[in-house]
Amino acid sequence: MITGKTLPRRTFLRGVGTAAIGLPFLDAMAPALRASTAPGKPPIRMAFFYVPNGEIMDAWNPSYEGKFQELPRTLKALEPYKDDMIQISNLTHNTGRALLDGAGDHGRCSGSYLTGIQVKKSLVEIKNGISFDQIVANRIGKETRFPSIELGMDDARQAGDCDSGYSCAYTNNLAWRGETQPLPPILDPRALFERLFGNGQPMTPEERARQSKYRRSILDFVTDDTHKLESNLGPTDRRKLDEYLSSIREVERQIERAEKDNKQIDPHMDKPYGVPSDFAEHFRMMSNMIAIAFQADQTRIVTFLVTHEGTSRAYREIGIPDGHHPLTHHRNQPDLMEKTRKINEYHVQQFAGFIEKMKTTKEGDRSLLDNSMIVYGAGLSDPNAHLHEDLPTIIVGKGGNYFKTGRRVLARRETPMCNLFLTMMDRMGCPVEHFGDSTGRLNGLDADSLDLA
Amino acid sequence: MQFGRGKPSAGAFYDSDFSTIDSVLAQAVLHGLQGRNDCRVAIVTMSRPNLAVAGFADMIERYYRGPAAVFAQVPPMGMRTVGQPGETSAAFTAPFEAHKLDGTPVYVNNVKRVRDTADPDTMFRNYLEAQYDGNGFFILAGPATNLAAALDFRGMKELIVAKTTYLVAACNIKADVKAAQKVFAEWPVPVYLVSDELAGAVVFPGASIDKEFTAANPDSPFIAAYKAYKKMPYDTPAPAMAATLYAARPKEGYFKVSDAGTVAIRDDGQMSFSASTSGKHRLLMPDAEKKDKVVQTLVELASAKPVIQQRFRPPVAEDKKADAPVEKKP
């Protein structure tokens, strides 16, 4: 419903000092949106969810191509969303291969994943290239509060040897602003929350203590603005706003719970109190905030390094006390492969929760997911052989009614992953002729079949 | 497990349309040379869109390289997707008809669709990047279609200069005159062209199929292929095999080599060669005294049993080494 007055898309609920909360797309914004962007088209968002150490491919790839039938085991949790996703096989990152640089596939594959550049094997003299998400951020970032947001979950070291002579800068960052400028991910949900809904600066310890003392929600700081806005909205928009603010409050509560739990577990633990010890809980918090950030058009670009290459994280919560990376060197031993499959499934299950939120969030007459391109993938396929071809890649979302979803497509073997990036840059309104080791666009994602010429 | 030391042998890039049994057997010669460590087969690419032929060449790669294993992957076949598919000789399907006692096929065709192959330009680029500088060469056995297209690929000329030392061509000029003109005009490293004289002088003996090939491996796919290609008995001219032999063993003196000069190709496909010290082309000519030795060598190489390559992890190049550990100061 439109109430006469047009609400600017970049309206914030502001509070005293600390809060600046962006808004979801409301009906009242529709005329403004039409004026500021392509006619009737909401913005396209793009996110990368990177999982490390490859996948057990027999449980990742279906035995068929074309329209999805039953999804393979690892992707099972995405069954309710299979009509919204497209699986692309045979994409390759040649720059992840050794190319005379010897061992270090993990360092190379994550370092080059979004840059398409063979990274310099070095511990101190890091050299990569700008990642394609940052090319997009440079072009369209001014249209949102944050040009891009970089997230992670378990390691943000920027120095040291993380793989056979490759700096940790390569394994612990996905996004690169330039050759030597990685963009370290935010790991702490509290830090992310404050970045998204604060005034752009992290709260000082005093501010945080004051807020905590009075147990005030960040929403309390914007009450006046909220009431003013509500009085100008129709009932549909009021309901949308209420749901949106409730989702922010829910994330805030999750963070508070995690902080409280962590204090009880170990008051001396050295990670921030806001980082939950539970993987699923941490993932849920971070991904919920991605959805909110997209919903409020705070940013259109997110990279999420779920865990880093070579991680030896154990997944005791699903009965796997072994480290992830050692398991992936399974030497074809069935028990090790099975444990790795379970980890792969577990990751996708968490991802499916995020997709559900994206799909149930309405934006205009579509869902937020319809206006997004959410890539879930890895920089290795078979981790035991350290293969850089047939990289596990799915895109969920229609990219603004572009992708013909609900199917698996196979590119020609050795097709550069960067070809997909070119196509995605087109969708983001930032076409470039060449990126990384691209050889052309990945044409046909909107048609019945890929262009294999 | 044995590890090599120093540089590996030179990487061979074999491009053909596989329109003659000679160009098919040249793939066997190439692997025979690899088995003797005279080269490594980097990739095989095909210049016509024919899945049956690509499937055969891909099967040959698997035959020689053995099953894919950790650190021993079989590169996909590069295949051009434009142009005419051309004739599909029975040679390319016959080996797939052989079955084991349990009814399973002896050889499996893994190339069913275009997506099972790779773009030749991408293959050239990706596998050239994996070679040491100056440690590769191209062999052309057929029309120059793929190589001409590669010259227009972003950064390819620089890669060819950096990574390869020469191209040896048994070129079917008339099959793609424009491509041949482009390759002889622009190929950025020296080119050795099998002359018509040499093409006619080296003849592969068909009798070796029932002798040497059968003795080495009665199930060799080349036995069925050769017999299906044409009514036996027959011998075949061997320019592609000669080109392959020279490429991997240029210093063995199997052939006479002309002085430097320039190959010019007219629009009607006629070729001329004019000597000039600044030219970057040379002709390979037959040496009557070596003729028998050449034929004997080709038979030995083509019929050799597959030698599964050992894992080779080369030392890291000096300029690519990770930083040396910083010495701790007391």
C-alpha cells in the first residue's frame, strides 16, 4: 500500500549516538525505487558461502543432468529449495593448481577463489589480485551503506604459514581490495551486529557496558523514529516493519545468549564473548544478519568464509571428533570418507536455514532470494587428490528472474570459474570484458542449456 | 614412491584432426617416447568437432596413462566445436567393440557429449602455464585450425614464447589454408615443417601390427583400429609419426634439416620455401641412410607397452620458492 508520501530507499531509523537501522523494502518506497533504479527492478544481491577442504563428490554431484530429481545426499537439506537453485559442474580454477609452485593447494585455492590469480607463494610478501566482488563493490558500493561485508567463522590470522609456505592471508580471506590488501572477515556476531545497526563504529566498552547494564535493545534507541515512521505507513508496511525489527531483536537476543553462555563456560576464553562455541548457532547468527543486511539494502555484496582451508575443526556435535582437514585426506578409506560426507552435509544443512530465511522474506511481489545470487562452493573438488576442476558450485536464487533454476548444468571441462564471475558481474550491473583467467562468459544459465561452443 | 629430480622432460602438445591412421599412430609414438623419458605428453587436442574421434583419442590417453589416481589425472581432450565433423573411420569405433570374457568392454568411451571435452585454447593456456620455461613443444598433425585460433587467444603468444621452443608440423595445408597461412606467418617460435619428400619417404609397415603390436599387447587398441581403417594388408605414409619423432628427439639426426628460411602459403594452398638467415622456418627432409632406422624406431615406439608415469613432483623453481625462514636473532 502506498500512502501518498514516498519514502526514500535509504531511510534509517536513527537513535541517540549508537543506532542507525536500515529498512527493508516497503511499499511506501516503491515510487522512489522506480525513480532511482531500473524501472520496477529491486537490486540484485550477491553472496559467496565458501566451505573448505572440498567435498566428497559422489555425494555432491547427481548422477544426472538437467531438471533436478532427487538431490544427492550432501545437498539433501536444500530439497525444499531445489526449484530455486542451479548446480554448475565442471568449473575449474587453473590458478589454484600448482603451476610449478609445488605443494600448497589449500593456500592457493582459497587465495585465488574470487581473484582468479595465481597467488605468490610467500609468507611475508603476499601478492594476489583484486577479487571480483570488490570490482563490483567499487562500482555499486556507493548505493548502499556498506559497499561489501566480509564474514568468517573461525580464523582471521593474517600472518604465519597456513599451508606449505603460503601465508595465512591467503587461507583466511576471500575478498581482496587489491594485490596486497585482503579484507579480513568479521568473525564476531556482536561486531557484525554493531556494524550493521550501529552508527558505523564499534561501540566502546563503556557504551556496551551502559547498554548491557540497562538491558536495552538497540531498538530501544530508535523508538521515536520507529513510531514516527509507523504513523506514515499503511498496515502492510507496518506489519513488514514489525517483522523486520523483530528479526533484528531475535539476532540481538541470540548474541546476548551466546555472550552469557560463553561467560559461564570460561570467563577467560580468548575469543570475543559474542562468538558462540556452537558451529550451527554461530552460522545461524551470521547468516541471519546477512539476510537482514540484504533485506535493508545495507549492502549487496557479502563473502562468507564459513571455515578456512586446511581447518582441523572437529564436529563433535554430529559425532565427529576428528579434524576436518585430516579426514579429507581419506585415501579412499570408507570410514573417513563417510565422516567427511557427514561434515559436508552438516554445512549444507546450516546453509539451508539461511536460504529458508531468504525465501520467506518478501521483497515486492517476489522473495529476497529471487533477487539474489547466493553461491555455495569450494575451492577444491576431491580433497584427497586436491583437484581444482569440477569445483562444487551451486547458485541459489534467481538473480533477478535471470537464472533458469531447478536443474544441474554441466559446462565443458576446464571451463574457468572466472567465466561464471563475468556472468555474475553482468547481473550486478558491472560488466567487464575479462577477469582473472576467464575465457568468456558462462552463457546459457538463463536458457535451456549452456552454450558450450 | 620414486620422485624425479630436476626438470621433467619436455611437455608435448599434440594437435591433430586424426584424419589419417598415421596421425592416430603418432599418438602411440608420442607415448612410446614418453615411456623412454624423451618427453611428457601434456595434452592432446583435436581440430574438428567429432565426438567419436575425440572419444577414441581420449581412450588412448587413458590406455597409456593408466587409471586416474591421486596426482595422476588424465587431462580432458581438447576439441574444437566449430567446423565440419568430417569422416568417422571405423578405426575409431572398432576398439570399443572388444569385450572381456565377462562381457565387459575392454575399452570404454568416456566422451559422449561436448561437455566431456574441453576448449582447446583453454587447454593450451592451462597446460602451458604448468610447464617450465622453454620446456615444451607443439606437434601439429593435420590442419592448423586450432593453432591459428590459439594465436588470437589472450596472452597465448607470450606463453608460447615463454614455454615452448619449437613447433614441428606435418601440416595438412589444404584442409585449412587460412589457418596455415596464419600459423606460418605468426607462430612466435621456430617451426619445422615435414617436407613432401619426407612425408613420402617414411612408410609405416602394416605388417608390424600382427608382429610387434600383438607381441606387446594382443588387446592393443591400435590393432583393431589399424585393421579397421583400411583393408589389410597395407602400409601407410608416416609424416605425423616422423614429426613426432623429430619433436622429441631433435638431436638424433633421423632427418636432414634445411637451412633457415620462410614458408609462404598461397591462397590455393601451394607452399613455397625460400632460404633466408632471418627466417624462422626449416624443412625436415629424408635422409636415405637413416630411413630403415627411422621406420624401425617408429615401430618400436608405437608398439611399446604403456609405461605408467611415476609421480613427479618437481622442485620449486628458485624464483617461486617460499620465503626462507627468517633467522632468529639471539
